[in-house]
Amino acid sequence: MIATAERIKTLRENFGLSQAELAGRLDITRSSVNAWEMGISVPSTQYIVELAQLFGVSTDFILCVPQTQTISIDGLTGDDIALVHQLVTHLRRKNQRPE
């Protein structure tokens, strides 16, 4: 929760908004914004979405969800998929070795 609080404050400051100005854009009280930034409360889903739209970021970014990437395996055979898995496993092990 603290990471999300810091993220909201940083985004607000980067956009040059005061707590009161952000509250006005969201039609909430300044004390609600302050509580989010202090980690006392967490914005509802509605406000997470509104914050993401306002700041041009994803909701995952605001919530500090680690980003992952996916690879489509559509059209690959079972053998192809096994080979991709082996390659990914190999690269992870290689990158974890001390240099």
C-alpha cells in the first residue's frame, strides 16, 4: 500500500497538481487524496481507473503490479512449445549466473 501511496503522490507532483487540484478533478475531498498519499486508505477501483486515465498510465502502474510479458504460442506445435520453454529456462539460468 505504501508503494501505491508514493506512486500517486509522485504522479500528482509530476503533473504539477496540488492535492486540492487533484481532488477537484476527481470530485472528491482533498483529505481523501491526502489519505491515499499517506497510505491511510487506498483509492477504490473507480478512482484507480480515473487516476490512470488522468495521468496516462496503466492501473497496474499505479498499483505497483510487476510487469510481465507474454509470448503468443498460437500456431505452434507441442514440440515447438516445449522448445520455447527450454530456451526460456536456459536464458533464465544463464542470466542468474554470477559473472
